[in-house]
Amino acid sequence: MEQKNIIGYSKEYEIKDHPSVEGLKIIEGKSNFPISWLNKQGYCEYQLYLEHMKGIKTQATPEMTHGIQIHKELENIFKESSTPSTFEDAVEASKKEASMSRECFVIAPDYGIRGYIDEIWMTPDEIVIIDDKPGRTPYQSTMNQVRAYCLAYKNMTNEERKIKGALRERGTGNLFWIEVFTPEVEKEIKFTIDRMHGLFDGTKPFIPTKNPNKCQSCNFKNDCEHAN
Ligand code: SF4
């Protein structure tokens, strides 16, 4: 499969910082959050409150640091062996010839989401959007993250080919979860994204987890009044 390094987009947006929520942006007049935040939302919404509303900083865990390092190495190898392309040209060309890209930025101002897809395969028949994760368990949170990437990609391209979301065991070729992005899945992820916007605009409460195992491994446990 041809390797394409996505380096440009036909559309540019004016991006402003949100006045009170760290990391939230205002794009096209609407709040816009990084898709990776869905991973935290599925773990414990209160983490989002502590980090982005209260501004509490935590140290990266050794697992996080290791993950970032592997990610960087793969990205550097990819950049050396790939051909530069704009996003739009890569999508169009893939209707005739398959290609793959890494670190592909997607943004959907209509839904208030943005993020980087770890790897995307574009073939004449289908689009496969892959997120690399440690381990082999598909959690609701990680599935939601991939579903939001699918939604953003679809919103940018009006894609008519089948779109699939997948999770891959980091550092391997093992796709341990894969699903077609159906209208039902799309409806569900839009509902979750709406909830996220409700958290940040104050219309919905940040609900802390009741699972003590999650609190045990949580980086915020020393600063959290709900730790159990
Ligand atoms: S300590 Fe528990 S309740 Fe508090 S943010 Fe962490 S996971 Fe959530």
C-alpha cells in the first residue's frame, strides 16, 4: 500500500482558546474538544473536571511515556518512507489506488471535535481508521474514541465508501477490535459527544466513577474528593 504523509488541508479554521476550559477551543463559533478526551470520559468524567476545569496537573505514568516513545519512533520511520500529500488529494487518489497514512488530523466543527488518527487505510472499497492502544481489551472509552474519528472523517469527506473503526495492540499488527461505522453507531457516538459538550457548558454534571479499581490507578486520586 502506498504511504502518504498528510501535510495539508484545503480548509483552514480560525481557532480560539475557550475562556475557561483548558484545552477546549472555539472553532466556527462552537466549542471543540480533542477526541482523545472521550477516552477519559469513559474512564471517569471527574478526571475531565479535575484536569480541564480545575487545572490540576499530573505526572505521566511510565506506561504513558513508553507509549509516546513508541508512537514517535513509528512516526519518524513513516515520515522517511512516505510521499507528502494533502488530505483531499490522498482521499481522492485512494478511490483508485490504496494508501495508508499516519497521524492524520481530522476536524468536525459541526460536532465540536478534532484529533489525530494513528493510522488510516484508504482503499477503493473501504476506509479503516485505526487507534493504537496498550493491551488487547476494547473498552467503551477506546471504542468511542475511534467512533468519533470515524464521524469526523465522514463529516470532512462525505465519504460513500464503507468506514470501519479498529483498535490495534500497540507495536503489533494485531487488530483486536474492528467495527463498521453504521448509522446506529453514528447515532450513539453523536449522543456521547453531545454529553461531552453538556459537561463543559455546565448543563450536565461530571459523574465520578464508583469503581474503586479505577480510582486506585488514577493519577488524580490525591486531588480527588470522590476517590474511593
Ligand atoms: S480518583 Fe476516582 S473518582 Fe476521582 S477522578 Fe480518579 S477515577 Fe475519578
